[in-house]
Amino acid sequence: MTNQRARFFESLKTRPVIAGLRDVAGVEAAIQHGVGVLFILGEDIFALQESVAKAHAKGRLILAHMDLIKGVGRDEAGVRFLSKHMGIDGIMTTRANLVSPAKREGLITVQRLFILDSESLVAGLPTAEKAAPDALELLPGLILPTIAQQLRERGTLPPLIAGGLIRTRAQLDAILGAGAVGLSTSETSLWGYTRTESPGPPTAPRESRTPGSPPGTRQTGSAGGERKPR
């Protein structure tokens, strides 16, 4: 699991947008856009097998939503089946009790938490902390910037992913700026987003001097005279 988990977070460093998909056609489109991680939010086990093959052929990670895949139980046996026979890299689930079985199978684990109101937030966070998934996905994702400070104050949460209702670049920027390691969306216009590196310290201006002059001597310009210090 360590290797897959490391790949998961390494991919999100540069490609933080995760494709939220419901069919095989979406898998091909996401791969063409360069998405590194795919979340399968629907399909049956036969279509899932095809999606896994397509994703792995192109070196992508693919996670299946345990609560929504048709043809498999929402229990520990279902987790083992998807791991051993479908070859998935990880699961998403709202069921905290499936996180540990998935970890034992070496799968990446993403627990989903729906924030419907303040009460659901207060009740849900301790559950996620206890289950200790590899990442916690908050839905709808647009709420993350609003509650970011409250989440930071806890200090014991897994890395955060935002999902749901994310449609614009401005929303994407706000979510990543609030501390999310990634976000999942079906909005294809965001799939090609690449996180750029933070700008480094400004480069010191280079001295301009005539050949043979000692360091620190500025060159006198032909038109503007000697440059004055700012």
C-alpha cells in the first residue's frame, strides 16, 4: 500500500484534479486530458474491469466507489473481491468500517464525508479521524474554503480532497488555496489543470560593468548616464 499511496499523492502534487467518472468512455477522455487519478462513481463490475484495464495500460491510478459499484457487496468481502479480482488501486466510501479492510488489502482509502450542515460536520470529523483513511473527501467541495480554518484547528485530519459542484477555475483555485491536496470533478474543462510550482525567491540583479573594472562598479550608459541606485 505504501507504494500506491505514495504514487497517489505524488500524482496529485502536479495534477490535483481527479476525474469523477461514471462510464468507460469517461476513462478514455480523462486519460487523454492527462489526468493521473480516476474515481469511478458508478458502473457494474464488468464495466469496472474494462475501466481498470484501460487506466492501468496508461499508468493511471483508479479507485472505485464501494457504495455505488453494482454487482458487489458493500462489505469486507466486497472489498477483497474488488482488490483481488478487479485490480483496483483503491476505494472511496462513506462507510468508515470499510477503511481498515481496504488497508489490509493494500488499497488506497478515501473516505467521503457529506457536509450538509454544522451538525454533520461536527459528527463526521471524529469518525474520519478514528477510521484514519489515506484521504478525506469533503462534499460538496465548494464548502471547503469556508470551513478550512475550522479543519486546520483540529490538526488530526487526513489530507483533504474536495468533491462535488466544482465547475470553474476560480472554484478550483479557492479549494486548492484552502489546503486541499486535490479535488474530484466531472467537469472536463478542469481535467487538464496542472499545478505550477510556487515561485522561488527573486533573483538578485546582475552587476553590469566594463571589462577590467572592479566588482561593484556600474557601467555608465551611453544615453542615460550613470544608473542611480533605487
